[in-house]
Amino acid sequence: MTGEKNLITDVPGLRVGNASDAKTKSGVTVIWPDEPCVASVAIHGGAPGTRETALLEPEQTVDRVDALVLSGGSAFGLDAGSGVQLRLAELGHGFQVGPVRVPIVPTAILFDLLNGGDKDWGINPPYRDLGRKALDAAGQDFELGSVGAGTGATTANLKGGLGSASIKLANGITVGAIVAVNALGRATVGDTKHFWAAPHEIGDEFGANGYPSPLPDDATTVRTKLDALTPGANTTIAAVATDAILSKAEAKRLAVMAHDGLGRALWPAHTPLDGDLVFALATGKQPMTGGIVDMVQLGAAAASCLARAIAHGVYHASPADADPYPTWQKKFG
């Protein structure tokens, strides 16, 4: 069953904050744990944009992070991590180095520069300020769709957005996912209303439309943004989280397994022109008593949550002026 809110914040110890700039048609999302927690990352797309992700590999020294950032703005959006880092330092958070604290804030960005927003920001891109605002807005409840890092996100045929989902396992462990859906490909089966993630849907959380029967002839036709936009205008960036106690290596495996959800919800995925990335966080509240069997279940749940979150991001998108694509709700709702 889903968690109480069906959001990543159903994982105890997590808050999420969004900040958006309607004029720029872009934004920032921050995942802020109450305490520094174990984290890792798996990057399977061919065109990622990141900050401080190398330290998340299991062999690296620092094993806990203070926050994670998902941002629009392509490489300009990496400034959002700086904004969050500076705000956390003001609040007294960070890795202790003698008398100094250095907040650890891995960041991933998506390309939303060709979505109809005004990107003529001169020498002051908005992302550092948006990062600070997103952190200050962090809480248990947050909106989905065209907000935060999903503000100006798109897919090949529909507007994308910010999505989230959660599930509580029979062993009491909670798993959640959050994602900014800005894929090269499509989240729907062809140009129908049906989501590729349909088999993972719980109840009617994104319309209860199932799969079309029969499948349309173009269901597996590779239609991408390259039909209309320049290469590089993509990237689906996500985080999965759990309250299980995990090592850094186990968090890495969780991130790797969660990519299956991205592959189930988007067609095509993990292309040379996507920056597909999944962070994994473990807040360390619940022991895994079943050993490696629990780890298998945990990874499968993370993949399923991520698939559902991707559908949510597209399903909840809202229209704005000069959008290059319609929203799911406007076309099918």
C-alpha cells in the first residue's frame, strides 16, 4: 500500500521544498533529511549534469549528505546547489572539518532552456536564490506537477513535471521516490492517454487507465524530442529514499535497481542524450532483518515507486503560456 501522503516524505526524516520562477519557467527542488544520511547515486544516461556526485561512490570517504538538489536550468542550475549549501551553512549544518562545517549537497540538473520561458537573465541566473527558497520552503507536504525542478519539464509529446510516490512494505520499511520528468522520450504508450507505468499504479493515482487494448501500432515507435528540438534538451533526475538502515554500497545498489522504474515508465530511456540519474537516500530508522532478501524487495519497491512517480509528474502538470507541449490533463483529462 502507499504511504499516508503517497509522497517521498512518507519516509520518516525527510522534507521536500520547491521554488519556481514562472517567468523563467524553471525551478528547484530540495530533498532535506532531518539528519545527514547515507546516500549514493547511479547515473545511466549519457548526458548528465551534476555537482558532488563522485563522493557518493561507495569507496569515497564522505558517506552522508546534508541535502540533495534537483534543478532546472541545465549547467546554470548547478548554482542551486551553492544556494542550498550556503543556506545550510547559515543554519549550522555540514561536515565537520576542525572549526569549519561544509554542507554536502549533491546536485543534478535537467535541460529546460527551450521550453518557452524567458532565459535572458544576464549575469544573474536565478538558481542560487531558488535553491535557498526551496530549502526554506521544505516540509512534509508539497505540490506535484509544474513546480520546483519540474516547472518547465517536458517529454516528447506532453509537458513533464515533478512527481512523487511511496509504498510501505509488509516488513514495515517505507520507500519513496521523487522525480523531475524531462525525458527525451514519452511517458505514455504512443500518443494515447495510457501510461507505460500502468502496471505499477495503485488505485487510480494517475487515472486508472491501464494499458490500451490492443496496443497502438506506434506503441514502440521511437519518437523523441529530436523530432522538434535540438539534442541535449532532456534528462530525468530522481531520488529514491527509504527508512531502512543501509550501507553506502547498499544505497548504491538501491539506486541501480531503481533505474528499472525509469525504464518501465519512459520509452526510450537511458539514451545518449538523456542525463538519467537516480540518487538513493537511507535515513536509517528501520533494520533489515531479512538480509539480502529484504534488499531485493527494497530495490523492486524503489523501481515501482519511481515508475509511479514519473506518471504522477506528467499527470499533474499544469499549462503555462508558450508551452511547447500540451499537458496530459488538457489533452485527456
